[in-house]
Amino acid sequence: MGHNNPGRARREIARENARLSKLTEEERRKEQDDESLYHAKAEARNEAYRSFSNEERDIYTKVKDAIAAAESRAVNAWHWDKAHGGTGKQNPWRKDQ
């Protein structure tokens, strides 16, 4: 709920509570296991990052920033293609397509 809309937040909470009330015990247990696995993986990632040396941390940051920039360019190209009548499947920046 990353929005600042109390009415929408209340509706989402009510919808989630209704969904949770319909779960069977097995489904509820599976959801709790999935959530605990997610948190365990996140903690392992954070622990691995904390164990990096300063040099490794700099490399990690540079790679992460490069990936984010490439994803941003790809998304911009897709939106540009869709805005100009394309399918969104082509790269509009390449001349040979």
C-alpha cells in the first residue's frame, strides 16, 4: 500500500481481510511459509551485502546502477514505440528494424 489515499487503503485492507478469512488452514500455513521464506532470503541478501569489502560493494553498486539504467532505457523505448503506434516488441532506437 504505497499510496497516500486512506479510503483506498481501507478498501485494500478490507479486501485482504476478506481474502484471508476464506483461506483454509493449509493455505494459511503455506502463505506464512512463503512469507517467512521471503524474509529469510531478504535477510541472507542483506547479510551477504554487509559482508562485502568496500571494493566489492563499489562494484556491486556500479553493476546495480548499470542494470537500472539499462532497464530504464528499455522501458522508455517500449513506451516510445507504443506511443507511436508500434507493438512495443521492437526497439525503436535501432535503424535496421
